[in-house]
Amino acid sequence: MADEVLFEFLHMEIVSHVYKEQQSSKGEMDSKERTMCVSVLESMGFRVGQGLIERLTRDSPSFKDELDIMKFICKDFWTKVFRRQVDNLRTNHQGTYVLQDNKFVLLTQLSSGKQYLDQAPKYLAFSCGVVRGALSNLGLESVVTAEVSVMPSCKFQVVIQKL
């Protein structure tokens, strides 16, 4: 339990620090500065995801296909990182996956409902990077985006890039 709280506080402080570092002297951030913050957080998450998946798959047999990898991400990886499994995994069987987490741990501290909905994207950039980094280390190049309509529910869309 203490590990979860520490991770949540660390995550909040990382987001806060990155945004404070990029904020210009005029006080209000412009779109370019916000994009830079999201990029920095996503890059940090990418590296963390790469490292975590190395440890988690060290003794695992290789995966047979893309869907097998995504099931591993939704069950085992998600449980290790976010302390619960993904609530729903959907796919179009053409490289697009939607991972639904109805109680995403990094949003539960913010609010329930729509009060801080505009703040949610900056708290999801790191997580998108973690997933993208994990998939990258498993041999799948992807684009990961997150969407929130009602907090703390979150949908991660993973689009696998075909080489």
C-alpha cells in the first residue's frame, strides 16, 4: 500500500516539475510549451516502460503474436505497474487496441467526475510512454494515446505501426 502512494506522489511531482520548468515568465503556458511538457513526460515513461518490461519478461517464454503481447500488457504488466488489470481490451484485429481502465490509479487522486477533466492529459503522458516503451522492447512500434471523458476512467488507444 505504501508503495502505491509513493508512486502516485512521485508521479504528481514529476508532472509538476516538468510543467514548472517549461513555464515561461509570462505565467500562462502556450501550446508549444504544453506540447514540450507532454513530450518530456512521454519520453521519461518510454524509458521506464523499457526497463520494466525487461524485468517482467526475463523468465517468460516468447509471445506468439501481437494479441498475445497485448494480453500480457493488460494483465501482468498493468498489474505490476498500476496494481490492477485493465478492465476491458478491445481490438479491430488490424493493429488497433483500446485498453479501458475504469479506475485509473494516477487519476483517482485528482477527482471523480468532470471537475479537473482539462488537467487529465498531462497526468497521462507518462503512462502512455510507459506502455509505448514496454511494447517497443517487445518488438512492437506503436503510438499510444489516452482519452478521458469522466474521471478516473481512462481509455488508452494503442495503434501498432506495421513495418
